[in-house]
Amino acid sequence: MATVNVNTLWLAVAAVIVVAAVVCAALLWRRSERRQLRMMGRLRQDADRQSEAVARLSEGLNAALRQIEAMSGAIENRQDRMRRTLDERMELMNQANERRLEQMQALVTDKLDGRLNESFQAVNGQLANVHRGLGEMRELAMGVTDLQKMLGGVKTRGIWGEVQLQALLEELFAPGQVIANAAIPEGSQTRVEYALRVPAGEGERLLPIDAKFPQEDYLRLVEAAEAGDAGQVRRCGAQLERAVMEQARRIHDKYIRPPQTTDFAVMFLPTESLYAEVARREGLIERVQERFRVLLSGPATLCALLTSVQMGIRSVTLERRSGEVLAMLAGMKQDFAGFDASVQRMRQRLIQAETELDALERQSRKVVRAIENVDDIKAPE
């Protein structure tokens, strides 16, 4: 009986222990459930806050995207306006430069053509006079024999040649252009019979003109020709050439003094028969010009010679002025080339700006894609 009671007691104790364990387990489960509920509440609150933050971030990114799109449109509009403005200005400047160049070219061409035509017409007229004068030489030579016999004295011949030269110069030129007994060099006692003022560069120079009359040598040549003595004709012709060369040398040594004078002078032969004989001597005029820089002239050819000299000097001056104009045009061409280089640099800068705008556009597209990815993120349940 006692054994039964002990067993019963142990069963009761075991039952109490099991019940206590069950009660403790229930209490622990209830406490764990309350903790889980509190954790779930906090997780829901955190999820709600994250959803709100994501929504605010999405709104901010959308606003930034709209601002970027507006800025991109404004930059593109400004770039288009700048391109149009630059194109219009470049077109206007090109048109203005073309008009100016055309006007300058037309002006230079008109002036050059007009002056050259005037010069050629004057030279052609004087050459026609020369040809007519050469045609009349034989007729004049037949009437000069008596005059040559009359002018037997050297002094008389010199005075007569000087008076004839003076009459021709006064008839051809204005009084201010001709200087009688001009001092060459300036301030010295050496004087040339006449000097003609001719333009040279920016100023003027003196063209010495001196009358020479080697009558004796010419008369001996005429007498030998009339006698039919060929040997004497050759000797007298050589003597006449030596006399002309000697007179040319004296003119060169005494009167050619650049820059006061031109680098050449004129020897005036007063009679057409004498000039015709000198011109007939083969190579004499060319040798005098090459060796002594002296031009030979007779009464009929003096006007044509001096006018041709003036036209030549004016042509040289005109060529110098045209060279200055061409140099100015070349300078303008260089300036325009520099302007074109500046335009090219501006074009490169615009291309660089366009490249940077493209890079900014790519970055904005990346931001948009990132925002779209953020929108695709779902909040945890």
C-alpha cells in the first residue's frame, strides 16, 4: 500500500512538473510572439519610411530631370542662334570684302588702263611724227648745204645750235620745265646748256641736254663722198664717229650726276643731215648709249625722244604705284587669311562645345535610367 502511494506521489509530481513545463512553454511562446509582433511593427514602420524616402527621391530626380531637359533645350536653342548669327555675319563680311576687292580692282584697272592707253597713244603719235620726219630728211638735207657753208665758224655754229635747241624746247615744254645754263653738280661752275625737269619717284630730276655740232668732220665726209674717194670716205666716217664718241664722253663726265640728274643725257645735233649721217653709221647710236648713257637726237626727233622719255618715266612711276597697290592687296589677303583662321578656331570651339553637350546629354540619359531603375524597386512587404 505504501508502495502504491509512493508511485502515485511520483506520478503526481511528474504531472505537476509536466504542467509547469507546459505553462512555462506557453508563457515563453506568448512572450516570443509579442516580440515578433513588435518587430513586425517596427519593420513595417521602417518600410513605410523607406517608401516615403524613395518617393521623395523619385520626385527630386524627376524635377532634376525636367530642369536638365529645359537646360539642354535652352543650350541647343542658344547654340542654334549663335550658329545662325555667326553664319550671317560671316556671309555679310565675305560679301563686303568681295565688294571692296571688286571696287579696288575695278578702280586700279581703270586707272592703269586709262594711263597706259594715254601713254601708248602719245608714244604712237610721236613715233608717227618720227616716221614722217625721217621721210622728210632727204628733202631737208638738200637745202642744208648752203647753211652748212655759212656756219663755218665754231662759235657761230655753237650759238646757232643753242638757239635752235632753245626754240624747240620753248615750243615743246612750259617755261618752268626747262632750265637754261643749269649748274651740274649743284653750286658748281659746270653748266649744261639746258636741263629738263622730269618726274622721278616722289620728286624730280634734271635731264641734261647739250647741243654739239662737229661740222668740220661732217663736211670732210661730204666732200670725200662728192669726190668719190671710197678710202677717204671710210677715214672721214671713222673720224666723225670718233668726234661723236668724244663729245658723248664729255657730256657723260660733266653732266650725268645722279641723283641730281637722270642716269642718261641727250646730245642734240642741230641739222638733220648731220643726224642722218650719224644715224646711218652702223651701231654708232647704240655704242654711244651703252658706253656713255647719251641719247642722240636731231631737230625732228627731239620732241619724240623727250616725250618718250617722259612717258617712260611716268610708266615706271605708275608701275611703282601699282606695285604698292598690289602690296596693299596682298596685305589684305593675309589679313583675310588670319580672319579665316580665327573663324576656323571659333568653329573648333563650337564643335568642342557640341561635344561637351553630347557628353552632358549622355550623362542625363544615365541619370534617367538610374531613376527608372529606382522606380522599379518594390518596397518589402
